[in-house]
Amino acid sequence: MTEMPLSADDLIRAKDIVDRYRRTMAQWIVGQEEMLDGLLTALIADGHILLEGAPGLAKTLAVKCLAAITGLEFKRIQFTADLLPADLTGTLIWEPDKADFFMRKGPIFTNIVLADEINRAPAKVQSALLEAMEEYQVTIGEQTWQLCEPFFVLATQNPIEHEGTYPLPEAQLDRFLLKLKIDYPCAEDELNIVRLNQSGLNKTGGDRRRTLTLTNMETSLGADKIAALRTAAAQIHVDEQIERYIVSIVAATRPVRDKSRPVTTGGGKKSFYNGADAKTQAEGIYRYISFGASPRASIALHHCAKISALFAGNTFVRPEDVKTAALPVLRHRISLSYEAEADGLDADAVIMRILASVPAP
């Protein structure tokens, strides 16, 4: 299918929407530019986000602000050890007058769902989100209900505490478009945060966070603007060499079990990313990886690279856009071996080695 070229006027309009979004969010969130851009990226790409960071880094506040400026319905679910799947999806209630069951919908029937501390609920509760995140529907008994449009899951987890937590299974991690790591702010940003919230001691002024509602912020990112950004991102040009580069990066995350047998395509021809595989093998990266990313990661990297190019004000994807999107797209989709832990390497470090090994076009 031939791509429609992105005009200069459409690019300027899209950049104006992005800049306005950043300015509006900056009124409440100091710093954390990567998180804010990641939230908008997932919204444009119609994907879900896993936010990982220590408590007090404005993860929940950022999600509330996003819901406010988009005008979308928002619900927050606090995941706890005693939560049940029906507490998310809803349940069938017997109605004696009609001698029939009726559906009492749970909080998942909304536009933006904040699954706060998702790893504090057991696996049976986490799995209640699997169908919703992938197929945008909920099945209870013999009936299926479609979820709201758009439907956007933002889950948070604390990387420090492991007592009483349940790690997300790989199948569920793969359903998140991005995994964003939220770091502590720099000293200057933290000083601005303190000044921004100094009204908390003022009995008349109140705390900014406590006065935040879903109606006291300007809806600067309504449905029409989201649609405009999606249209603009779809028109970003991706050269064939860049597409091959994307597939090469994802393929390089997969350990080759039989190194004596070359990887081939369906037609028996040698794959174009064999060279990248050989180079990463030579540098010993595969001993750090138990298993790699699926083709879903290639699709996500392709989408997010186009959105990164749009944010940068370009009409085409550069290798730098692919590298920018690689970490949040891949860090939750590769499983590390015990050797990686022994050598003190996390997923980001392994991905950076892969990016350094795969030749860019």
C-alpha cells in the first residue's frame, strides 16, 4: 500500500498539538519528559503502558493529568492481594423479578484504566486483564461485552519491593506496548517540585495534588487532536532499509539454538539479518538472554519509531528514532539469563549492546 506523504502543514499542526500537550502536562509534572512522551506515544499507537518506578515519582498524577486533558473517562484500581477478577471485570447478578442474570460492569469498562501496583495482585487477577488488553472485550460465562473506545491500560509497579508481590507473566508483559522506567528527578527539578507544592501548608490554598480533578484542566488533547496525530504518524515514511534495521534488532534478541545451522527465510533463502546475528553471537550477547522478543515487538518498534520521528518534526524515520524507541519497546520483552544477573547487567544494558552490534543503515 502506497503511503500518503505527510505535508508540511500537517507536520506543523501535529507538532503544535504535541508541544501544547507537553506545556499543559508540564504545569503539573516537573521533568519526566520521557514518561510524558511515552504516554502520548502509547495513546497515538493505541497501546498500553507499564510504568515502573519508586513511590512518589508522579506516576499516578501523570495518568490523572492525561485523562483530564484528553477528556476521557478514567478509573483507578488499587491492586491488592485480596482482589478478585470480578472486582475488575464485573460479574453476573441474579435478578429475581426477571428470573435472569444481569451484568454489573466493573471498573475496567472505561477509557483509561490505572492498574496501580499491578504486581500486588495474584495471577488470577492479573490474567483478568489479558483478554481486555489484547481483544478489547470481556467474556463472563457465555457472553462477551465490548470495552469502551478508546481503551488504554496504564499499570504501575514498584521495582524495589518484592515482598508480597507477584511478577507479571511474559504473556502479559508482551501485551504492553512500552515499559517506561521512572527515575528520580534531578536536583533542579526537585526544587521546582517543592516550590510547586508549597501551598500544601496553606489552609486556604490547599495542595495542588488534592485539588486536581478531571474537570479543572483544559481539554487540550481531545478526540479530534488524537485522530490528527494518528493520521500524521501513519504518514511518516519508513524506508525499506529502516524496516530491515528494525527487524534485525528484534531478531538479534533471539538466541540461535543451533548455531551450526544458518537462519533462513520461508523460501529457503538466507535471512537479511544473519549478519547481525553472527556479530551479536561473536560478542557473547546471547549468553545473557534466555529468550527474545516476538514479532509483536517488531510491530511496536515500527509504530513507535514513526511516532518518535513525528515528535522530532521529521517526515521520515531515522535510525536514531529506532534507537530511541528500542529501550521502552524491548526491555520487558526479553528474558535475561542467570549470567546477566551475575555480571550485573539489566535488560537495558543488554539492549544497548545489541544496538551497538547491529549495523545501522
